[in-house]
Amino acid sequence: MSKGDPARSPNLAAAYVRMSTEHQQYSTSNQMDVIREYAKQRGLEIITEYSDEGKSGLNIQGRDSLGRMIHA
């Protein structure tokens, strides 16, 4: 099949969102909406979603979902 063939299987992907506080401007739900649209436009199928809420982005410690995604 050629790259542009609509019968071709989509590329599989995982999505990850993070929010450091409940007052953050972009909630994990809003982030996921943007990620889903990005994936759709590029022919990606999100098969797993990971989320860390209330976690700092400064380091990986305490970001359990990110760790699971990296090791999946």
C-alpha cells in the first residue's frame, strides 16, 4: 500500500497530559482535546492516554503516568 492509501492502518500513539495545579490555565481536558485534534490531522490513532495532575514539570519524580508511558 502507498503512504496515501486510506485503507492503510493508522500509526498508533500515546497521549500524555500534565497539570501542575487545579488553577492552571490549560486543564488536562483542554490539553487532550488539542492532542486529539493534532493526532487526527496527522493520521495517528491514540490508543492510550496518560495523565499526571497536580505534578510539577521540573523533573520526572512523582510523575507516575509519564514513567509508565516511557516504559510501555
